[in-house]
Amino acid sequence: MTGVTSGATAPGTAVRVFDSFAEASRAAADLVAARVLADPRAVLGVATGSTPALLYRELAARVAAGRIDFSGVSAFALDEYVGIAPGHPESYRAVLDREVRVPLGIGSVHVPDGARADGEQAGRDYDAAIRAAGGIDVQILGIGGNGHIGFNEPGTPHDIGTHVVRLARSTREANARFFGGRLDLVPESAITQGIATILSARSLVLLASGSVKAEAVARALLGPVGVDCPASALQGHPDVAVLLDREAAAVLERWLG
């Protein structure tokens, strides 16, 4: 494991580079576990997709070994598809049941209501629920190849709360693998925590793997802050841990010379 030169990124951002993504995921699990051990009633923000899968498996192994207890923890999903039945196997409610709630024994997992007719009110209600829970202690994040976080696509204002968004074609293409490779089955819209909602978490843990994410990682951490790269908003947060494998760090390290 190596670190990125101190002071090279935003003051609140700590970047660690690992030889493998498995190592990065274990380090992320350490950060999440430390928070839960310090506060058994912690509130987590949980992402879906392939990026956090190893992190959740590592935490589940620790639960099975009796090293940690998540029964008092509550969690809030980062996003949900619009127009997909809650029982659909690729709805994020179903995914989080399989990968997080059941194996970790989390007390409650909240998911944005993608079936609600008034999606914008659903977003406001979701943000209110997060505030009522005391806010998110640790938000787990991935990053898209176009710099999206959650489903906040390029062009999204940084001051927006949970909202409905039309998904970029590149995002739908990346997610088609979860729908048998069929783009036509991937929902066209989603409800997502907004960038302002994400930034309200007390700490952020961002994981990235592979060369396909390398450019987005570099732009997020070293590029200008703006709507062209949603993840660039993280530069303004006081507590961000970025955990990368070498492939995902390649462009960042090249830019740093």
C-alpha cells in the first residue's frame, strides 16, 4: 500500500493506493467497522453495484466470526431505480437485502421510493428521514467512469438534495451487466441522494478499481470543482477516504508526476 503525496489533494482528502482491490476493500471495511465499534447505533450510507461488494463480504465475515455486531445500525441506500418493482431482483432494495441487510444483520435499511408518483416529494421525504436519524456517519461511495456519484450525472448542481434523475446512456450501459446484458431492461430513471445529501455525511469512503475509473478519479481529486465532474464536489468535504487499486490510481499518479 502507498499513499499519495500529502497536500497534493484537498485538505480533507486522504488517498491510499493498494496493490489489489481486495486490499482496498479490507481497508474500507476497517473504516466502517471502526465507526460501528465506536457507536453501535451508527448510521451508514450504503452504495450498490460491484464496487462495494468485497467490502460488504468482508464485513459479513467479521459478523459471522463474532467480531462486530450491526444489529443496532441503520442504513440509507444511495439510490434506487424508478419504475422497477421493489421485488425485482435488481431493485436496489432487493440487492441491499441480499448483500447488506441479511448478511450483516443490520437493524434497518431505508431505500428511496422509486415507485412513488411524486418523485420530488419522495426525495424531500428521504432527506428528512436521514436528518431524523441524526445524519449519516459514514457514506460508502463508488465513482462512475463519467465522474458520477450515486446517480448524480454530469451537469447535476452540487447543492441539490435527493431527486429523480434521467440516467446517462453510459451509466445504463455499465449497469446492463446486471440485467443480462440487455440495455433495454435497464431503467431510464432513478431517484438518488443528491450531492448536497452526500456531502452532509460526516465522513465519506470512496472505493474505485480498474483503469476504466482512473480518469474519473484524477478529475474528481485534482480537477476543477464543477458540474462536469460530480465527484469533484468531494474536494469540499472535510473527511474523505479514497481507497484505490493501482489501476484506478494510474492517472492520478501520472498527474502528480
